Amino acid sequence: MHILLTRPLEDCSEMILKFRSLGHQVSHLPLINVEPLKYEEIKFLDYKGIIFTSANAIKFLDFKNIDKKLLCFCVGNTTEKKARSVGFQNVISAEGNVNNLKELILQNFDPKDGKLIYVSGEIISFDLDQQLLKQGYSIQRIVNYKINHNKKFDENFVKELKLKIPDIVYIYSQNSASSFLSFIKIYQFESLWMNTNLMCIGEKTSSILNEIKWKKIFLFSPGEEEFLLYKI
């Protein structure tokens, strides 16, 4: 099969190698890039728990003053893996859903236990900090990165892609979905995807691309990419 991956190269290089080792053709179209932002110094001793809804938030965080035993809430498996890789020991994961993450925090952290810190990107799809404030939590949000949409693409790559449209496309965020829709329209690819299976993280992500006719649309969580190959 021909598979199109759309994450930044550093986030999908292992998957590219894996899929190619299985005999698939893999194309790579990075739709976004991630840029770190400066943020105020954090006094981590003031907090009893930390929340991540993206592995990028962990990637761009300064860890030198963090107690790695701090209770750490992660949105999904990829974020949990990143948190553990930098040394966090007490990690609770919601398997990819922010609503579930909110429920896990409600179940596992009493507002009386102290303050929470939420580290995230500039744009979030769910105002988790505001939702927790309404539940009586003391929480501070720190923004330490932003997403930029790629707007320039290699013309030879675009021509080759048009000649062989992928059987599968993986889209990982609403930002990526918006960029992909823009890409499709700029290069007038709107009518070419009827034999392509679209794999999206979450309904909000897939809804952005609903105006395009796909063979099928599947929802998945990070880590299920290879499994999905056997469902089509």
C-alpha cells in the first residue's frame, strides 16, 4: 500500500522505517512545524501535579528544577512515553482523549492537595484549565510552543503524489487537518481521494476534512497505526 504520513519527520521517522520494512510505499508530507516559545520561569515546588496534552509541551520544557516524582497527567500513550523518557515516574495517561484526561484528574487529584500546572501549546482544542477551574482546582497554564502551518511544498513531490494518490493518510491534529485541506485545495486535489482511507485522531479532526470524499474514515489513537493497516 501507499501510505502518506504528515507529522514532522522527527515524530514519524520510526514509523516510516517500520512501514517500509513491511513492504509499503511511504510518502512524507509534513504539514506543520513546531516552534518553542519563551515562558516565565516556573517554580515547580509550588505545584503538586503537572498536566501535558502534547508531547511537544514536554519536549520544550526546562526540567532542571522539576521533581520527577511529581504526579504527571498525560493525554495519551505518546505523551506518556515522552514523559517517562525524561524521567517522570508517577504518570497517569488518558489514552488520547482530553475529556477522559479531565475525568482522570477529577478522580485522582483532590483540589485540596494543592496547585496544578498545565503546560501546552499556544492553541488548544479543549480549555482544560478553564474546565478544571470551574471544578474548584487551582491551576496555571504555561504556553511553551506554537504550531506553524507549512505553506511551501516541493513541486516534484506534489506531481508524484498526484500520479499515485495514497491508499492511506494519517492526520494527527486539527491543525494538521486544516493544513491538509488547504494543501488539497491549493493543488486542486479535491476529487482524487475517493479510494483513500483517511485515518484521524478524533472526530473534530476528521470533521475538518469531511468535505472531501474519502473511501472510509477511521478514528484512531497514537500507537494504533500499524493495527489500522489490517482493518482496510
